[in-house]
Amino acid sequence: MSLSIFVIAACGLLGLLFGSFANVLVHRLPRGESIVFPGSRCPHCAHSIAWYDNIPVFSWLWLRGRCRHCDAGIAWRYPLMEAGLGAMWAGLAWHFSLSPELGLALTLSFLLWVLSWIDLETGYLLDVLTFPGIATGLLFAALFGDIHASLIGAVAGYAVFWLVARLFLLVTGREGMGQGDFKLLAMLGAFLGWQALPFVIFLSSFVGAVIGSIYLLLTRNSMRAEIPYGPYLAAAGLIWLVWGEPLLEWFTVSSRGLVQ
Ligand SMILES: [Zn+2]
């Protein structure tokens, strides 16, 4: 077995395990519960879950999505989150192979994964994730990358959204974005450098607007729907992480072509 296949398989398996940990974080962080104690419990009957019933994806399939003790259904979100992160980590390992960039990619994708699911469920992007995320992004840049681009990215990410929110409030009298969004963009700036920010802002707001309009059309909801923006920021950040360099090159070349 060649090294790269081994790395991809190992990251895929680790992704399943971290996906399982992500489930714990998504469930417990918004409730302010400890993420270590107690061990995994059935949310319905509170019976503790044995290790053999807690194997990512497989246990859910084996138990046909039901608790062994009380027979309550276990949401399909659990195996989906495990399989999703496993697939994402395997894909990132394939793309980056064994390198510091892979470490950065796995760390960032895990944080974005947990942040997005919590944002979808509660509408909050938690400081307990974004603040350590900003620090970790700066640390990666200090060790392996461009600390200046990372610092500027963190500060500019926060400042740009803060400014947009102030203007929005001034013009419409409504709160448009949450403070969590400022911090998430600061985190993306810290991990990816300031160069990523224009693309991330453009893509996330464009896709967010399209999906938001479709949602409004389908539901015919006359009330202003609260659609969390975090998952769009996260997705745009991941796209930049993987395809940022070719995108930047393509943009530079085509804009040069326009000027000539
Ligand atoms: Zn149960």
C-alpha cells in the first residue's frame, strides 16, 4: 500500500471518529455542558452508550437507528455528520497529501463543520470555537505560512463585516449580521490570509442570497426568514482552501486580459 493511500484511509477513519466527537460538541456546547463528562448518553433515556454501540456510522446501521435500551430513534444526523467529516477528511488528504497544509486543512474543516451545524441548529456561532480558531489560524501561519497575511486577514475579516453591519443598521434600522459572523470571517482570514476575503465574502453572500430567495419562494413565507449565514461562509472558506490558488491565478490572468 503506498503512503498516499495509507494517508487517505487514515484521515478518512480519523474523520469518522472526529465526526463522532463533532456530534458531541454540537449537542453539548450550545447547552453549556462539559464535553468530556459524562460519556455518551442516549438523549432520550440517558442510558450510557457502550463503546461497541458508539462506533461511527456502523453502530447506527447495526442498531437500525434506534437506542439499544429504550428503542427511541436516533437522528440520521449523527451518522451523516460522521460520514460527512470522514469523506471530507479523506478528500482533503487526497488533495494535500502528507504536509503542513493538510494539518491546517483538517483543523479548519473540523472547526467549520462544528460551527456550521451549531449555527444551523441554534443560529449562533460560538466564541468558544471562533476565538481558539483565530488563535490556531495565526499559529499555523507563524509556523508554516505568512503571519502578516494571516494577521491582516483576521483584523480585516472582523473589520469588514463590522463595517457592513454598521452601515446596514444605519440604512435599514435592522441588525443584519450577528457578531458571530464577524468572528468567523476573522477566523477564516487568520487561516487563509487576507487574500481569501474578497472571494469568501462574494461567494458566501451570492450563494446565500440565491438559496435564501429559493427558500422564500418555496415556503411563501412573508416574514423575514432568519437564515444562518455561517454555513455559507464556511463552505466558501473551504472552497478557497482547496481551489484558492487556481482561482486567484485565473482571476489575475483574465483581469489582465481585460486590461490589455
Ligand atoms: Zn435510549
